[in-house]
Amino acid sequence: MTSNDDSTVREPAVWRADMVRALRDQDAIVSERVSAAFASVPRHRFAPDAPLEVAYDLHRTVPVKKDEHGQDISVMSAAHLQAVMLEQADIAPGMKVLEIGSGGYNAALIQELVGNEGMVTTVDIDRDIVDRARQCLDHAGYDLVKTVLSDGEAGVPGGAPYDRIIVTVAAWDIPPSWISQLGEAGRLVVPLTVRGTTRSIAFDRDGEDLVSRSYRLARFVPMQGEGASKERKALLREGVAVQTDDARVPFHAKALNSALDTARREFWSGAAYDLPDELELYLSLNLSSPARLHASKDVVDSGLVEASALLGVPALISEDSIAYRTRRENEDTGGFESGVVAHGPQGEALADEYLKLLRCWAQNHRRRGAATIRFLPGPASSSLPENSVPKRHGVVAVSWH
């Protein structure tokens, strides 16, 4: 992207052209159809209060609405992520597409992809968001997009079946409505959160199940309404928190906080640290008692917790101990070596389990796309598949190859 110094004189079309070139350079856009859509839709008209350099930045979100605590509950997603998800969706002219989570801009991109013969429906639970999306769409000339005020958990049955369903909020589960409203050859693209980590997954039908065609790192505001997640969170001390969505994980905040006051022990795997998003997914699904550890910059700077926790790091916890991933420079392992920091009386045992997983991943699965993610609708059976996580509406099962 060009320097911000000339932001007051550059035309929006120039910003837009630069954005498209940058998205192609970063392989977020790989098809001519998606490139043409991004080149056509005036992104700044869906972010009228944002400077052009913010509206057309590849990796910045644009806040749309906050809750009473000042937290974002609706944003215009980063252009890079929107491009990745539209490439995952592989939308063709004439298709019927349902978008769950309205902002306006993404629906306009989809309208460009389906053309005048296609149909785009976007649904949101928040009237303010729907009204804003409708206003922006009309102002930008995308009056063919249908906007619906409803809980996205139920989909929009009146327009079904859909060739594509694209979810633009972090979903903790896949409700039956999304599957039933998806055509037989349809595709669901959803940022699915499993054990605190979110991936944009392109699911195709496989009989009664859904199976992943691709997955990419994603970060979204969480879904509201019936589909909201049921995570357990605890503040251990100022600037340090843990969270988990697995009811089977012990969660004793006072004891875990006390563990942080015990001696810090480091253990090193001798295995390469690489592709952190792939490693994070593997750890989150394979740790026997997983949570996510978060720490503020002040806590990290104090030396109490490693920098890996700034954006959340997979942790292995017991009633009174905690272990989590770190790294150090090591040319013998290709630049960095993965390791474990452990606290508490059971720290060494937790570290041993963690190290085995780090070594297994580095030896057998250290590449992109090594996971296959399957969603099995319906009640969880008493004997769950290995590396599976029960949800309200089904089971997420992951295998590595």
C-alpha cells in the first residue's frame, strides 16, 4: 500500500486499486472473479466515518458498533480475511448465497460474484446493523441484496436451498438450520471456534456429515443470540486470564493463580517451531485438558508470562498447575525451537505431555493443511472419535495426515 502522507488527495479508486494489488501479492486473492469484485465495490462507502487509509487497509477492521463495555460487537472485517473467505466459497454467477452477519460490504462483494441472475440474502440479529447495512448497500447501488432482521442461528428458510452459506461472525457450533438450508452440492464457509481457537473452514457435504475442503486462520467478533458460545473465563490476576469451552476441563482459578507464584520451569523439545497457526490448532485439539492463557503486555514485560500469551496460547491445566508453549532461537532446528513453560506441583508431568505433542507435530504434521475437520451432526455418542469435541448440535472431529 502507498504511504498515508497523500491520503487527503488520493482518490478512493486509487486506494481500491492498491488494495486489490496488495491482496493479490499476498495470495488472499487468487481468482479473477474475486479480484474484479474487490475492484468494483467502493469499500469506503461502507465505512463512511473511517479515513480512506483505514477503510482500504488490508488487515484492519472498522468498528461499527460497541456494547456497553466498549467491546466491539460488530465490525467491517479486514479486507484480507474477506478475500480469503470468498476464495474459499468459490462463488459462481447465478448462485443463491446466504450471509450470516451483516455489514453490507461483504454482501456487495457477493452480489458482484453472483451477478444479476443470482440472489444474495444477508441476515443479522441487530436492527442497528441491518438498518446500517441496508443504507450503505442502497447508497452504493446494491439494492438487489436482501437484508433480513433475524437470529442467524435459524438461517433464512424462505430463500433455501442455498448454494453457499457464508458466516461472518465467530460461531461456536453449526446449527441444524444451516445444514438443512444448504443445497446438496452446497458449501458452508464458517469461522468455527473449537477450544478457543477459530478457523474459517470451507465445509462440503459428505453424506450426512460436513467435511473440510480448506481452513484458514480467522478472527471475528462472536455470534450473538441462540448461537452464542458458552465459554468459561476466569481472571487469575490483573492482566492474566484463562478460558475454556470444554466442560471436562478442571477450572480452579485460585489454585492456578497460586501456581504462577511457584518457580517457573522451562523444558525444551528439540523440535522446530514453525507455522504457529497450524501448531496452535494441533495443540488445541490434542491436549488432554486444554485452555487458553491470555496475558497483557504489562504482565509479559514483567517476565511473569511469556509473550506467546499476548494473543492467547494453548495451555494444559490441572487443578493446581499450568503449562504452555514458548520458543527460543536455535539454528539446529531451523531458527526456533519449541518449548514449554510450567508452573505448579504437577508442572513437570504437564510439560512432558506437552513436549510429546510438540515433537509429534514437528515430525509428522509440520505443513499447511495437514488437518481434516469433520462435523458430525446430532447427539454425541458415548464413545467419541479421537481428537473430537462435542458441541450442542454435533461433534467436531479432527484428524491429521
